[in-house]
Amino acid sequence: MGLVLFNLPRELLFIFIASTLQVALHICIPFLVQEAVTFLDTPAASANVGYGLIGGFFFVAVGIAVSRAYFLR
């Protein structure tokens, strides 16, 4: 076991980063949904907030897809 950890530190680091990123992005989803509901509930909300929410959902979805693709490799 120690020999594996000694010879593959780079690969293990990438797996750790990918899985940590995946967990962090999954934690972000409820906060984005809550902000989207608040945005839709507010009649005088700025359109820029809506564009920011669209961008946030896009980056979270792409981040999850990329981290999952690398983690499952």
C-alpha cells in the first residue's frame, strides 16, 4: 500500500481534486436553486441577476460533468 502511494502521488492528487470538486459543486446546487426561486419571486429583479444565475448553473453543470469524467476514468 505504501509503495502505491509513493509511486502514484500525482494521480492520487488528481483523483482527490476531482472528487472534492464534485462534492463542492453538488453542495452549490441547492443554493443556486434557492436564488433562482427568489429571483423569480421578486417582480422588480434585475435581468443581470438572471443572467448570472444562468451562468452559475452552466458552470456548475459543466464542472460536475468534467470532474465526473475525470474521476471515473
